[in-house]
Amino acid sequence: MKSFDLSVEYNAINPSSKCIIERYELSKENLEFRARKHNDEFIEKLIQGIVDFENLKAEEFESYELNDVLDYLERTHKYYKEVRFQKIEQSLLSFSRKSDNALLNHILFNYFEKFKYELNEHIIEEESTLFPFARFIENQAIKSASDIAFHLNCPIDVKLPFKTHDDVEFQLDSLIDLLMTYEPSLGYMLSFKILLCQLKEFNRDLKLHELIEEEVLIPKLMQKRNALQKELDLLYESLY
């Protein structure tokens, strides 16, 4: 996979990767300094991943700490809700004002609202269950058998496959497919291309998010739970 250096000129960064930099609140002026506050190698790997997702493997993130992975996922949710949705809504409005196809406009808005609803529901579920459990299991001090048992009995079963992103991706894929069948006139070709580009970029971003959550975060939590179970078994054996 192509390497990437955060110290390069900000304006030279691939546009698709700027969305990663933005969610870490980096800018042209503070890029190198702020990256050092985080794990800059992890951020570089994310940028490589979104630019060259087809060649990305989950194993490339195995060496990074659980906190780095979770921080990225939480920042990504915030970025979707505060930036991504608004940009696409603005582009939809711009396109609809220029388009003379009222039916298409209605369908596009309808698909996007369904997609946004599914993604928001997914975010709410993760932020109320999976993420708190991950923070708890990573940060809580383990001092006794009761501490370990409390972790293992937390009402989140990460051993079962967590609800996937399939419904979310289906709505976004459907929206992109619908737009791809449309042939815009010259009068609104630009707004059409901007909207389609934003949706495709969101789709790539979402696939990266899914890979890291389902193939990196969940296995790390499983590993942590298994280690705690072994520790608990040894403590119980020492009592009898």
C-alpha cells in the first residue's frame, strides 16, 4: 500500500483523505503539531486506507491500541452527524433547485432520509452499548476476581456478531445506483457531479469505518474478554 506522510503540504493531500484529517481537527497550520497529540502513525494508516481501500487489510491495524481504534470510531460518528450529512443535504438542495425532474428530486431526498435514519439508528446503538463497554473494559482497573467477573458479566455480548452495517450500506448503495442511471443536462451537470462524488466518498468512508469496527475493534474486545476470563479462572483456582 502506498505510504503517506502527515508532514506533507496540506493542500497536496488527496481530497478523499482530507475527511480523515478533518475529524481529527487538523488543519494546514496545525497538521504536524496536532497529529503528534494523537497516534500519527494510526492517522497515516487511516489515510492510506481510505485512498487505497481496495488493498487495505484489517491486519494492518492489529498493532494499534484499542483506544486509538475507539477514538477513530467515535470521531467518525461525530463527523458523519455534523459534517457529512450537512454537506450532502446542501448538495441535494443545490441539485434539486437546478433539476426540472420533481419525481427524481423526491426519490433522492427520500432515499437519503432513509439512509440517514438507518445510520443514525446504528450510531445510537453503538454509542449506547458497544462503545461504553469498550471504554469500560479497556480503562477499568482490575484488582480482584469480582472486578473481572463484573467485566465479563457486562450486559454486552461481543461474542455475538454485532449488528452489521448492511442496512445502512444498502440505502447508500441504492441512492448511488439511482443517481448513476440519471443523465443530467448541461445546466446542472456540475451540481450532479458534486453530489455523486460526495456520496461515493461517503460510501468509501463508511466501508473503512465498517472494516475497522467489525474486523479490528470486535476482535480486540474478544481478545480482552478472553484474557479476563483466563485471569478470573486462575484466581478462582487459587481460592480452592
